[in-house]
Amino acid sequence: MNAVPDRDLALYRRLWRYVRPYYGAWAIALVGFLLFASGQPMLAVALKYFVDGLTDPQLARVTLPWGESVNLLPWIPLILVAVALWQGIGTFLGQYGMAKVAAGVVHDLRRDLFAHLLTLPIAYFRDHDSGRTISRLTHDVTMTTTAVTDAVRVLVREGLTVLALLLYLLWSNWRLTLALLIVLPLIALVVRHTQKRLRQAARALQEAVGELTGLATETVRAISDLRAFGAETRIQERFAAANDAEEARQQRLARIAARQTAFTQLLTFTAMGVVLWLVLQLRGDATVGELVAYVSAAGLLPKPLRQLSEVGSRFARGLAGAESAFQLLDTPPEPETGHYAPPHSAPPPAAASTVSPPPTFAADPRAPSAAADALAPTPGADRCAPNAPTTPGTAFLARSTTSACSYAPAAHGTAPSLLTATPHHGAHVAFDHVSYRYPNAATLALETITFELRPNQFTALIGRSGSGKSTLVQLLLRFADPTSGTITFNGVPLPEWQRAALRRQIAYVPQAPVLFAGTIAENVALGVGNEPVPRDAIIAALKAAHAWEFVAPLPHGIDTPIGENGAQLSGGQRQRIALARAFLKRAPLLILDEATSALDSETEAAVHEALEQLRHHTTLLVIAHRLSTIERADTIVVLEAGRVVETGTHATLSQNRSRYAQLLAATAPNATRTAST
């Protein structure tokens, strides 16, 4: 056996693992196919007795098992209806069973693909087109179902039909049937010849679909920028080219499949012509009914044979989809090298309801709690009934969003207790001669970086674009590992940490935070993983991030949907939601990467006050543009071309001819106090 069938066999073995849990539905489908196939010869037999009965009523008589002789001629119409009902039941069972198998396989394969996708290294997403990845989850999985269900349905049902008809034909006249069987090897040769070309065409089609999906995804994500730059015509031309390429590959696949079908039909009907000629020459003592039944049964063969010949193109599409899906499943996940995992601290408890992913709550969502400032109800709030189940585990999304209730802060109390509750020690992080080179890069992105983040202190990291600030954060989160040198977190080298355990110790807020299509509460609660989250703790985090001022007036409060990536919010509001998410996590290390760049000066100053409270139990690493943020730092680290060129405080660095002082001097004295990065 050559390499291609071996590879195909391996794919089907893997696919069978997804089909196996649905063997019951598979068995139902098989029974249905058997019923349908067995009905085809019944039609030919009924036709035989009908024709013979018209010429000689005695030829339509049959002897029943108990010895009674019956004339079937008047019963033929009823027999035909019974056969149709028999085949109808078979068709229903076959289609229903295979549909159940198809839905199950798509569900399970897509679930496994998505779960595996979450374990892949960050480098995978940097190196692979997002559209192609999405296409694997959607288009390729659907194509895989074609191989598992549609093609197998045709193969089994039509194969059983051909087998049943051939057995009847052999029983009726084996000499004539042998002449008909000569065509089968020729059909097999045609199918084998076109199979490889079908597979190649199916792969090319997948690539075109992936490119089309990627372009559409980018367009939707960047529609505002495209319109702002008037680039609609250019992007439309790119989409038209990709769409044309996809259409051309669709047509090529269709041409190959149609050519195979045409050859198969030609061979089949040529064989039928030979059989009819032989019937004229060798009919012998056969009755007219027997000849008509034989020809009718033989005439039923071309349709299932044609469908069987088309199975090759379906298999080619399905195997190409399975190959692509399994390539993603076979991509090595992010390697786990460490075993160290300290106990995980949950968010502060509260007496009120909780939210967890999927968020749940166990009590009246309006109930006050000591975990946050007291909340004063809006007028009429006492008439609002809780519009959510009180059973733990109920999905947060199931909660109605049409409540007349809203939230309002109490007139008293301004400091959210979340910032001071359950204090703990901040993290201690040390970089010791750390260097890093991106794959295939000629130069180092970081070179012999040495500094430390002291517990409960605020460290500012500044430098021009490309100086290595973001790369350093990537190493700290273990999205990549240093080329050389060591990073320790609380005295433990990063490779000895479990990745998930390490990331639980870190809260990270990027300049362009990602929000998900859901409610404000769901997006804030995302920061604590699978832990149940008190609703009052979410509100306290929103207050700490000064997001409560725009959340409170909303008709549904923290249950307000915000759209995809927070489309209903402004840039500053999105940043404050992301800050609330990080505050709620209460991690020993908080990293802010230009996390306040979209805030106005007044709001930024208020957020800085919250950060000052966090310093009592959290280590802060801030990448910032604004001097108003940098000057508060206990330590300032200046990066340039991947190296640490200076460390110190604002007071010490700004009083000499330092690189930091040069950055300050370049800042306009009356402009927003900003240090260039």
C-alpha cells in the first residue's frame, strides 16, 4: 500500500474516535440504509409479477409458506405502497442517524480544537494568519463532517443498494450479470485516477477560504480606520481578488468531480447497452415479466453507481478538512516545564451574590455588602424584584437585562475597600543578565538586562518605541523564554513555575485592552479565572478604577452589554474596565502598559490615588508616557536599544545629564507633562 492510502487510513482512524461515542445513532442509520437498499429488488420483483400477470394470470400466482396459492396481480398496487413505506422508514432512520452523528462529530471536534487553541504558544498566533485559524474551526470542521457522514452515508446506502440489486440480478440470470460486472473495475480505475487531483483541489480551496476569512475578519475589525483613510475601494479590490481565487478553485474542484461522474455514467450505460443486447440474444425461455424485471433492476444501478463515483470528491474534501484540523490538534502546546504553584488566593468574600465564569449569583444582586461601599438604591428600587434565579450555577447570561433597577453610589464613603482588604505581600521579581532574540532575528531584542522589582514598590519602565519594554513584559508572562539569563519571581526561576500558576500572580493591563461581547460584570470577572466573584467586589473594582461613574447611570448597571470588544464604550471607558478587571484580580504583581493613556488628567489622577493604595500589597510595574505617572515611581528604569541605560528615582535622574533628563528636556514645558517613549 502506498503512502497516500496509509495517510488516509490514519486520518479515518482518528476520525473514528470521534464517531465511536455515537455508535447508537450510527447503528440506527445502518438499519435505515439496509431497509432502503432491500426495497430496491422488491420493486423489480413486484414489476415481474405485474407484467407476467397481465399476459398470463397463472404466472402471477405464488404459494404462501402455509400452502395457500394467491394471485398477486390485484395486490401489486398495495405491495408498491408497502415497499415505498418500507423505504421511507429506512430513509428517515438513515438520515436522522447520520445527522446525529454529524452534529456530534462537529461539536466534539470543534470543542477539542478550541480547547487546544487556548494551549498553543503565543508564537503560533504571531506566525499564523488569524483567518486561516478561524477557518479551521469553522469551514474545515464542516468539511470533515462530509467525510464522516455525507460520504459514508452515500457509500453505505448506495453500496448496499448496488449489492442488493446485483444479488437479485445474479439470482435472476448470472450469465447476463457477469457481463454487467465487467464495468465495475473500469469505474474503480476512473475513481482512483481522479482521487489525487480531487485531494489537491480540495486543499487549494481550503487555503482560498482561509485567506477570504482572514481578509473579512480584518475588514470588520478595522472598518473605522478604513473609512477614515478612504480605503474602501482598495480593500474591496483585495476582497474581490481573494473571492475570485476562491471561486476559481471551487470551479476546478467541480470540474474534476464532474469529469469523473461523466466517465462513470458513460461506462455504466455502455454496460447497460451490452446487457440489453444480450437480453435480446439470450432470452431463451424467460417470461416477459422476468426480462422486464431484470432490465428494471439493471436500470436501477446507474443512479447508485453514479453517486458512488461522486463519493471520491466528497472524501477528498472531507479528508483535506480533517488533515487541516488534525494539523492544528497536532501543533505542540505551550510546554510546561515547571511544577511550582503557590496556593491561589480567591477574591475577597462578600455576603451578596457572586459572579463566576459563566458568572453566577446566589442572592439578591442588589444586596449591600461590606466588601464595597454601600450602594444607595435609585428611586423605585424597592419595587424591583430580583430578576435572577437564586440557585448557584445559573448562568449569568440567563439573567434578564430588562430590569427597571439601576445602581447609584451612596452619598457616603469614597475609598473602595477592595484596595485594602486582605493585604498581602507584593511580588519580588529579579532580572539577571537577561537577553532575548526573536526567532529568525539578526539582533537581540533585549541584552543583559539586570534590575529588580521590589515588593510593594512602584517601578516605571520607559524608553522609545522598540527599546524592548513590551518584550520584557512578554518574558515576564512567559509568553517566551529568555535566550540567556534568569528571571526569578519571588525567588523561584520562571521555568520552575507552572505557567498558569505564574500568571495567576500577575495582573496585566495593555494599552489597547481586549473586552469581550458580554456584560460589564462578565468582563470584569474575567480577571479571576474560574473563581466565583461577589457582585459587590465587581462594583468595588469599578469604583477603584473610577469606572463606576459611567456604569452607575446605565439602566442595567453592571449587567449592561458592551458589544464586541467594548464597541459601546469610549477608549477611556474601555481602559477603566480593564483596570477594574486587574484590580479585582488583586495579584501580587500589577503591570500597566500605557494603561491610562486614554484617560483625561482628572480621571488619571484619581486612578493614581487608587494605585497608591494598591502599593500596600501589590508590586507595580508601569510602562508610561506621562511624566505625571513616572514621577511617582520608587524606581525608574530607562531602556534603550534593548539595554538598561539608567535606573534611579525621578529626583536623582532629572538632576544630571542623564538619558532620562534628556527625555524631560525634550518635553514642552507647558504641554501635558509627558516623557517620550
